Amino acid sequence: MKESNSKHILSIMVDNEPGVLARVVGLFSGRGYNIESLSVSEVDSDKFLSRVTIVTSGTKNIIDQIKAQLLKLIPVHNLIDISELKTFI
């Protein structure tokens, strides 16, 4: 039985410094994962933090691999899969 692809919205809190977005996007492109939507915004100028929101799709195994690899990146502080929450805006 083949696993089906599902869309996931990943919210990633990262350091707001040059090259961080390239590292996050490089992780996706280097492994052949698709980014369907990408948004970046500074959320805390005092702590130099930005939020990267990525919409991607894949099987549960692929999404789990993406999350694990993102959490290994040095500038990543937090990762939430918004699509797994019961409610979100």
C-alpha cells in the first residue's frame, strides 16, 4: 500500500542573520524536496529572531525526515508543524 502525500505547514524560528534562509532552502533542494510556499519575517528584533514558514508536501516519512534535518541546523531554535495542530489561524 502506497503512502499518500499530504501538505504540511512548517513554522521554523531561526536566527535573523545572513545566510540562514539559504541554509534552510538548501536543505530542501539538496534532498529534492519541494517548497510550495515560503514566507520569512522578523519576529523579535531584540533577540534577532525570524520565522520561516514553509508549505511542503510528502509522505509521513519524508515530512519526519525534513523536520529532523531542519532541527539539526544550528540557527534553528524551534519547529512547529502547524498542520498537526487541532486549531490554527
